[in-house]
Amino acid sequence: MATPSRRILIDHARLVTVAGGDGPLAGPRQGRVGLVVDGALAVEAGRILAAGPREDVLRQVTSAWGAAAEREQIDADGRVVMPGLVDAHSHPVWAGSRVAELELRIRGAGYVEIMEAGGGIASTVRATRDATDEALLADLLTRLDQLMDHGVTTLEAKSGYGLSTAEELRHLRVLAQAAARHPMRIVPTFLGAHAVPDEFRGRDEAYVDLVVEEMLPAVAAAFPGAFCDAFCDLGAFSLAQTERVLNAARALGLPLKVHADEFGHLGCAELAARLGAVSADHCIVTSPADMDAMARSGTVAVLLPGTTLGLGSLHFAPARELLLHGVPLALGTDLNPGTCPCPDLPLIMAMAARYLKLTPDEVLVAATRNAAYASGRGAVAGRLEAGFAADLLLLEAQDHRELCYAFGQTPRMQVMVGGIWTRQTRALAIEGAR
Ligand SMILES: [Zn+2]
């Protein structure tokens, strides 16, 4: 089996580096993909040793490795080599199916009617609580494979279908088990404030007390560095409740994300900016003043057009307005059983290029470098630059814009994580879990 210490040289590549400088790219820089038409890329010990114009890279390789050093050499023959995609928002730990809700939605049923018919988040919470660790892990590994088939190499992944201290911790442990088996790089997020569980119905303040006083300290102790997220919206948690949860998380040293402005403008994007949240996600009804606040704080807007598709809606985030205000944009699948059962990030990129009116280059930055920053991994992933992780895609395409142009037919690709082509390691992870 391949070892990460192996040296690899990919030559004659059309390199999309998204490299240079620090931080997420905003405003007119959002579309800077750093294209090198005749490029090369060298990998050593799982990291990028050099990436850029081929003459420069070949010179560096010769000086670092010597002319006759053993290496795997790949002739890309003009094909695209680009950073592995980063999915900045997903809810992949669940059991059960919500397929029956599709017809209810088609008939125009709202959230309450779906809930009363036994559907909604509560039904997923019941099914997920009933599932064994083994069943949750097996389903999760399958989803990671589906995401990686579409080029995702780093995944922000939330809990939030447990909604009790023991269950939330269990789901975060299953995420950690999956991360240990699968080549996907997983960024865990605690989303105890996803919904009020049935046993707290009508007592939502008491549930927020539980999140703040019991869940958060337990999560911070067991998973230091995990993100804390909260669902602030009509029918979810209020701005004041969200602020309590995020303040408590911040006091425990957890970085913050928040579901903001998906349906109702409660002021949550402004809260995200004020508390220094890494990202505010959805941002469909965000006000211009809140956009300015996000731009000043460097809070990334994670846009999730797949959810709009899933809801059969046409209310997309005002992406160009966010860009004009200087807010860096990222993308995510929002993979979840209710509103977006879709692991196909390139499809969501194709949507962003139509409905969010972003150019293919702006979309590519949103799904790589900026999504890495939105996931707290901007210093290690999301671009092809010396010192960064060798997480990359070799596309069967001569133009990176193919990823946004075609939909329903992601270009064939080879996926590398940490200097290892993943086909073999993924098969072993799935096999080992059986
Ligand atoms: Zn979400």
C-alpha cells in the first residue's frame, strides 16, 4: 500500500492553485483561482513540496530530490489538477429516511403539518437515537464515500440529531471513528441547538439551559477545538437563545458557526460578526448592514443553494450583493435527510453558477480555499501551495470550469488525500466497517 512518505511528481498539469496571501478571498479577489497553464506539482511526505510553472517546480525537485531519486511520475497531459473540494456545511450523522416527506412537500405541506404527520427533524432524532453505533458508522462511511466520489476531501460535519448530552457525544464519537477509518478529513461541529427535542416541547428555555450548562462543557472536554453551531431562525432558536449558546461556547474556547437568516431576518448574521464567528451559513435574508458587519469581522458566508433546491424554493442567497459588501463566500452541500439529501458538491457548484450568479472561478474559490477557511482549515487545506496538505483532484478535463458547466455528470477524477490516491484506502475503510 502507498505510504505518505512517497515522492510524487505530477507534470504537464493545468494547475488551479488558489494560492497566495492569507485569509479567505473576498470582493474582486473571490475569483482568483491562480491558474498555471503549463504547471507541475511535487508531493513529499503527504504535503506539497512545490506547485507552479513546470520549469520552476522541476528545478526545485532536482535540487531537493536529486536527478535520479525514486518517485512516482504522472504525466497529466494538460488535464486539470486542483485542490480537493471542501464542503463547509453538512449534517451527515443520521439514521432513517424522510422519503415520505417529499409528497407532503409537493402537496404544499408546511413544517408543522410535516411534523404532525410524524416527519421533520424529530423523526430523524428518533431514528438516530435508536440506531447502534455500528449502523450509524456504516451509513456515515457510505456518505463520506459518496462525497469523495464528487471530489470532497475535507468535510465540516455536524452532530445535531441526538439532542441529549449522551446522544450528542455519541454522534461526535461516531464522527471521530469515521475520521480514523476514512481518508476524508473531518471537521467536527457540535449542533446541540439544532431543534428542541420532543421531551422539551414547550420548554425551550430549559433545553437551552441543558445545552449551555451540561452539553457544552462535556463537548469542550471531549472534543476540544470542535466548532459550536446553532440554528437561529423562525421555528428554531431565537436570537437571544442563540447568543446564550454561542457566548457559552466561546467562553469554553470553541470556535463558532451559526445557521443565520435562512427564513427570517432575526439579526443573527450581525451576531455572528459581533462574536467573531468563523462563518454565518445560509444568509438568504441578510441585510446590507449585517453584510457590512460580516465583512468587517471577516466572517465567511457559507451559501447552501442545494437546500433551496431541496425545498423546491427559488429564494437564493444574494451572493453578488454579499460580494459587493466584501463578504468572502464559501459553499457547502448542507447534506441532511430533510432539506438536502445530496452529496454532490459539483451539482451545488453548478447551481451557484446559475442561481447565485457567481462565475465559475468565484465558485471554485468558494468550494476550496474559502470553504477551508469557513471550516477552520484555511492554513492547511483548500489550495495547492508549498507546505499545504497534498489533497488534490486530477480531473479528466482540460478546463476547471467543467466542474460548474456540466451537472449530473461530474468529470471523472482521481482523488488524493495526504499524498495518497484514495481509491484503495477507501475500499479498505468500508470493508473494515462491515
Ligand atoms: Zn445546516
